[in-house]
Amino acid sequence: MRKEWFLRWSFFVFGLLVLGLGAALTIEGKLLGASPWDVFHYGMFLQLGLTIGTWSIIVGFLLLTAASIATKKSPKIGAFLNMLLLGLFIDFFMWLLPNTDSLIGALLFFILGVILMGYGVGLYVSADLGSGPRDSIMLLIMDKTGWSIQWVRNGMEALVLILGWALGGPVGVGSVMIAFFLGPIVGFSLPQCKTLLKYLLVKKEQQKLTA
């Protein structure tokens, strides 16, 4: 059991690390536009200071609090760590990555960033340790309204994109591309990550039995 939890938490944390790197790459490639939520975080950074990762944490905390009040349930530790670690990883990689002002550099950053975001989500979701704050509020809205996941997700992202644009965040063709391509990448990466985790868990169990 201890080894299983170690593997799951490894997938969870590494997934958030990869997701943070992907988000930072798309933000650095902002000539093409960032993801809707990062457009909003970037806009808050422009208007009020702090860092993009800090705004990711603050917004996540507010969403978790709203979901907890509405459901009258405390957030799972995975949701809280998702909120905290993702913001810290974004800020770390924003500090580490070089700036790019060329269109080719922005394009390379953007493409790599979107792929990494998709695999980061696949890794942390496959660990099954709790959804992030944005997914928590999405599921709450679905539960309360009966609307489909597609309408709720698209509606939330459209709203934050408009708010982020109004705050001066980097909106561009890349923002639309992320909305269209991130989902299919996650649909491809998530089964792979689940299969890998299952394989590692079975391998650990076999080693335990033969030891």
C-alpha cells in the first residue's frame, strides 16, 4: 500500500510539474496568446502586480473556497496541493525560461507548451488524488445545473478569457488553439498514463510477492 501511494503521489506531483512547465512555455510564447485561465492570471499580474503563479494560487483558493461552501465539504488534499504546487511551478519555470520575442521562438514554445500541458494533466489526473480547483467548480456547476461538461467548460473558459482580455492579458490565435487541441491531447495522454501507472503498480506487487 505504501509503494502504491508513493507511485500515485509521484505521478501527481510530476504531472503538476510538467503542467507548470507547459503553462510557463505558453505564457512565454504569448505572442500567439496564452490559455484562457493564464490570460486571466496574466491580466491580474499586469493590473495588480504579484506574479502569475501567485494569481493562479489566489484564484484557485477562491474557487476551492466557493466549491467548499456550496457543497459543505472540505476540499481534498489533492485539490489543495494542485492549487499550491501549480502556481509555484509556473513561477519557477517563468523565472528559469529565457524570454523570446521572435515569432518562431514563440511558436516553438507554444507548441511544446501545449503538448506538455496535455501530458501534465494526464499524469496528475491518472493518479486519482483529487481534481484541481477549476475542475472542482466545473463539476459543481454541472451538478447544480445539469448542463453538459462541454458547455460548462467552454462557458467558464470563455468568461475568464474575456475577463483576462479586458485586463490586458495576451489573447491570440493560440488561446483558441489551446481550447481546441488541449482536450484531444489529454484524451490521448490520460489512457497512456493510466496504463503506465497500472503497469508500475502490478510490477511492484510482483516484486513484493517474489521477494
